[in-house]
Amino acid sequence: MIAPPFRPVLAWALGILCVTSVPGASIPRGTTFPGLDKVIHGAMYFGLGRAAIRAAGSAPWKVLAAVGTFAALDEAHQEWIPGRSGDVGDWVADVAGATLGIAGFRARGRQELVRES
């Protein structure tokens, strides 16, 4: 059984795996700006990083290491999806997004502590 604080983490992780398991031929190709995929990667992992630090409560480096490992495994898994490939640049965007999610959550927590004092 998954502890309640970790349910959003599981939901984000499963959502990311669903999105990154879509075959390349099924991904809409329209007029996009360069780097849009990196923004999407960052946004997905922003949510995962935020959910993970909220569930863990502390140890941001451990949370970032766990999310970064998940991101690396996700990039490796994409090698098995037709029309997809793993990309170090995508992994960097994943880790950057997770870092921002973690830092944003922790900064918000500090602001709430200051207001309470």
C-alpha cells in the first residue's frame, strides 16, 4: 500500500511514464518553437519534484537524486518505444524542472515560517 503523502508522487510518475510511452509517430507535429520539448520535460518534472519534496518533507538532495534517477530511467525506457529515443538534453531539462519544483516548494515553506513568526 502506498502511504497517502506519496500517492501524488506515484500519480506524477505514472503520468510521465504514460506520456513518454507514446510512440513517436503518434506525437502531434505542428508549428512549435525550438526547445518546446525541453519546456514540456521541465514542466512534467517540476510537478514530480514538487510532489516528491512535499511527500518526503526534507532531504532535498535525496529527493533530487531519486527524481533524477527516475528521469534517467525514463530516458532509457524511451529507447524501447518506436520513434522515440533517450536524450541527455531531455534528462537535463527533467532535472532542471525537478530542481525548480523542489526549490519552489521549499522557498514557499520558508515564507510560511516567516509569516508565522
